[in-house]
Amino acid sequence: MASKFAIVALTQQGARTAVELAQLLHAQSNYQVTVFLAAKVQAQWPQTHSFGSGEMPKLLQQLFRQQDCVICIMATGIVVRILAPVIQDKTLDPAVIVLDEKAHHVISLLSGHVGRANQWTLEISSLLHSHAVITTATDTENVQALDVMAQKVHGWYPNFKANTKWINGLLANHETVYLYIEPYLEPYFDNFNGLTRVESWEQIPDTAPLVILSDHINFPKRERVVHVIPQINVLGIGCRKNITYQMLQQAFTEFCDFYQLASLSFCAMASIDLKQSEPAIQYLSRQLGIPVTFYTATQLQHTHQQYPASSFVQRVTGVGNVACAAADVKSQQAALTDKFVKNQVTLALGRKQIKEK
């Protein structure tokens, strides 16, 4: 889904910069960009929205709640005073970026990492040939921040605030932090600045801080570790009619144990449309908090022949292997496992290509 940007400007020169930036962003990306200008300067730009005298504080706070990024072409102090009452938490707040009206400087003001203000500040400064102002310690020290690294792989990790502060503090101080990463995740990173890569546990001192980027759980227990779980796996499901919640839950648990997968690594489920009203599948979807997609036999036809087939399943559904075919179609890649059979349930693993949020 395209990120939503709002650009707000007060003066004539600020309006020119706002319109120019909106055009550049439209040309370079699929962002949804809306420009808001003070009514006194808006007339010559009919494609923009206007706000009247005294309406700007209310508008800015409203945009803060609705947009992914709010770009303010005005004094930093004005923005701080207006937004102070609505700022909540860096995991919830949008990116806020401030420009002077001639775009000499682009300032990442709020939600630098999680909200991507730092990323967008660099992008905007490049488009406008401006100077980017970023004060986040890991960025100024040119090290790879934990929260940025997790964001690139749609990753989850526990105790977000505490662990982010701990690891990023170590990295900013150039202390040793080890990193173990699954090979399939490596292409999504330009660098691992500040981190010490390892491939075996013998290379890591017992008390050293460690970051693990993996969808697996078969790692030795350690005290000083942050396990980042990429949420990119797809669960393909086939089953007999009217299986119970317990049968599917047990099958899923044993499937994860067999392949040593973190249950939190799943971002989607998929099956055939004949199972659309199957209560157990809907139950597991709710339990995992992930959506389930149902495909017709026709949609699964071009992939199911690549996998071992069941004549019974073929007869009933028109597809010889529902679990693998559904995982394949949903992930748009070949299933990574054979079908796993338990309790009249078949399961298979697919993995989505990572795309930027």
C-alpha cells in the first residue's frame, strides 16, 4: 500500500517548494501526496488544498493522526509546539519532516527509524539537492540500527523499546554486537555496519550481545540476545471436512516443531475455496492474527502438478496437493517444504519475497 504524505506550507516561497516537492515525489514513487497551503497563497495552485487563518494547528494535528509522513515547510519551533499535545510513541507516531521554505535543509524531526523519517529525509534532500539533517546516534555514527534492520525484513522482536535502546546504544558507542543472519535475508541489506557477522556459535563469547535474524528457533539459549523474527512465511493448508480446532492447532504446532519454525514468522495462510467456511481454519487465522486467502481449483491448477499428489484430494477438490499449491500461489514462489500430514490436515511452507512497506 502506498505511503500517505501531506505537505503543509505557509508562505509564497514555501508553497512553491511544496508543489515542486510533491511533483518530484509523484515522479519518483507511488506515494500518495497531498499539498495543503495557506489560503492567502493557494490560489495559483488549484490542485492543492487550502486552510484559513488560525486553522493550521488543527489541520496539522489531524494530518499527524492520518498520514504516514507529515512534511512541514515552516519553522521547526512552530511544528514542535503544535504537535506536542498529540505525540504518543515512536511505534505509533508518523514521520515528521521539517524544511525551510527554500529547502536549504531537510530535518528529520520525529520517528526517524520506525516511522522512516530518516529514510524519507535522505530521499527528499536528494530530490531537492538539499542538506539532510539527521541526529539519530546510529545514523551519525554510520552503524546499522536494530529497529531499521528489523523493519527491512518485516521483523518482530520482543521488548521493542528496551531492546532497541540497548542494542542501538552499544552500536552507537562502537561496542561489539554479534550478528547471525539467515543467508536468504542477506540480499535485503546494503551493509551491516557496526555488527560483527558470525556463522557458528563457537565464534561468540557466552556473555556477548547477539542479534539473530531468523525465522527458526533452534538456537542455543543465551541471556544477551535479541531474536528478530521476519514475518514473511505463508502457511498452506489442506484438510478433511469438519476437523476440530484442536486437530488443526496440534498439526500446526507439530509442523513448526518439525521444521523448527517460529510461529510468529507467519504473515498469511492460504487454502482452497472449498475450505472457506471451515471453522478450524478461521480459528487458526484468528489465533495467529494473520489473514487467510482462499483460491479456486482453477487458480491452483498451474502449480499443484509440481508437488506430490493425492488421488483422493484430486477427486474431491480438483487439485492433487492443496497445501503446497496454496502456499506456492500465495507466496509467488515454490513451496519450501513437502506436505506435512497430521490429524487429517496437510500443511506446507511458503515464503514471500520481501517488499518495502
